[in-house]
Amino acid sequence: MNRCRWEKRVERWFDGESTETDAVNRHLGECPSCRGYVAQLTQLRDYARVIGRCEGIEDARFPIYMAGIRERIQAPRQWYGGLWAMASLAAAALIIGFSTLIVLTGHPSKAKATSEIESVVTEIEGATVDAYSGNHGDAVVWVRFPDGEM
Amino acid sequence: MSMAVQYTAWREARPEADSALARRCDRTEPSDAELAGRAQTGDCEAFERLVRRYRNMVFALCFRLVGRREDAWDLSQDVFLKAYKGLKGFRGEASFKTWLMRITANRCKDFLKKRRLTTVAYEDALRADEAPSPAPDPSRALEANEVGAAIAGAVQALSPKHRTAFVLREIEGLAYEEMARVMGCTLGTVMSRLHYARKKIQAALLRQGVVEEMHHE
């Protein structure tokens, strides 16, 4: 069937929502296509009544039904739980990771000497020199002057 | 005919109805607005009265949208849970019924998105208590059952938004404006979805041979 451009206006009229009832009525008198469309809509509405019937919740079952609703109302809110657990774990992992990073990379502090290098020579008068090799293959040299200045 | 007689006749014709007219006739029955106001302050008895009043409407709409009674039972309880939690936000701009229908439509839409149902639950479509009244001829009863299953299947095959539009108009009988409030969209969108839903269902029924092409002179 060819569609008529009045189809949507006819549909509004069929649903009782039209503001141009007279015009639609006149058109229906002239347009077999739209009359056929109205017949289809009527048939569809009749069929919809077939599936429209539905047994509700009878009075005898209402106490169980209402108990189910009360149970849901009183149940503790759970949707935060998962989120908080994940956030806590993530924060803990971040703290541990950051701490580990600091420990491993270290900071510029006085090198702890593990061994004294056998001999170091200096040409600075009156100064004594001590040198130590650090844990990471580096060497730390301490130069002491007579008045203790380093 | 007196008001009381009219009311009795009306109630006998619609025993499951629980509408505003019934409440007007029963002077002790508070309005939705009154009950909602009391429920907002924590009055559980008022909330229970609202549940009792609208349980069938909510259940039926859930069933028509998702197609299974078991799911409709759970979903309708969820709807009332959401309504209870959202009572503080209910300002009375729309009627309580429309507000509740909106929660129902949204809840069913979310449920269907998760389940991505595209097939009908045939056991629900073929339930004898939902079929048309039994015909004296068994073959006509079978035919009626088949038509019921076919149209239920065609409705369930629609997307949630188109299914909602069709159910709200053809089964719940809502006006376009009320549909727009329930579906949270414009009037134009309501008309467009309804038009599309009708076309799709009609095409499905044609394919199955349930209806014939209309040639009107």
C-alpha cells in the first residue's frame, strides 16, 4: 500500500489527539490508503487487548510482596562496598609502591663506608684525606683540615 | 441512579481497579498526594497504602515490558524501592501515578539493556488465563492463542523505547502528554516512536500471516 503524507495526522486523529479532526475526516472520505491504515490501526488495537490482560498481585500474596519490598528497603547499601575496597587497595598499593621506590633509589646522604681505601695522597698542606668506597661502586673522599674544616 | 449504586456497578465491572473515582466515593481513602506527603516524613503505613494501591499497575507494566512474570515480580519490587528512596524528590509537579510509571519504565529499560532480550517468553504469551475468553470451537481458541503469541512476540521484538511507547498507548491508554512525561521525551518523539512501533508490529504480523495486507476501496 502506498503511504499517504496524511498518515501521521490520521494516526493522531485515531489516538484522539488531533486538533484538525474535520480536515482528517474529510481526507479519510477521499483517501482509500488512509482508510486502510485506520483499519490496520483498529485491528492492531484489538490485538493489543489480547495481550493486555494481566493477572496482578492478588490480596492473598500482597503480604509476601510487601515483605520483599521491606527487605530491600532495610538491606544495607552495598554498592559503595566494592568501590571503597578497590579504592583502599589502590591507595595501599600506591603507598607501598612509592615507599619502595624511595628506598630503592635512595637520597643523597652521607655514603656509608664499607671499606677504607688503602691510601690517598693530597698536596694540601696539613690536610688529611680519608677515602671510602661506597655500596654502589662509588668512592667518598673526606678531606680534613688542621682546624677541622672539611 | 444514586451515586452509591453507580459506584457499586462500576466496581463490580472492574473489581481490580483502584482509581481516583473509587477513592472519591470512599471518603475515608486519602489521596495520593496526602499519602506521599506522609510517606515522605517516614510514615510506613502511608507508603504501604501506596504500594497496595499501585502494585497491580506497576506489576502489569513490568510484565508487558519484560515478558516474564518472575522478572516482573522482582522489578516491580525494585520500582517501589526506588520510589521509597526517591520520595523526598517527589515534588508533586506530575501525578504520583505518572511519577511511578516513569520509574517503572526506566527500571524496565535498564533491565532490558542488561538482558538484551529480543525473544518473547512463549510460556507467558500462551498462558490460558491471559488468552481471550474461551471460544466454543477449539480451533478458534487455538487461533486466538496463536494470535496472542504472535502479537506478544512482535511487541517483545521491539526495542525497549518502542515497546514502551506501544504498551503505554495501546494497553495503558495514556495520552501523548502523559506518555512524554513517563518516557522523559518530547511529544514529537512519543509520536515518532509510536508510529515506528505500530509499523514494525504490523510488518511482523504480516510476515507471520496473522494479518493480511489491507486494500481499502
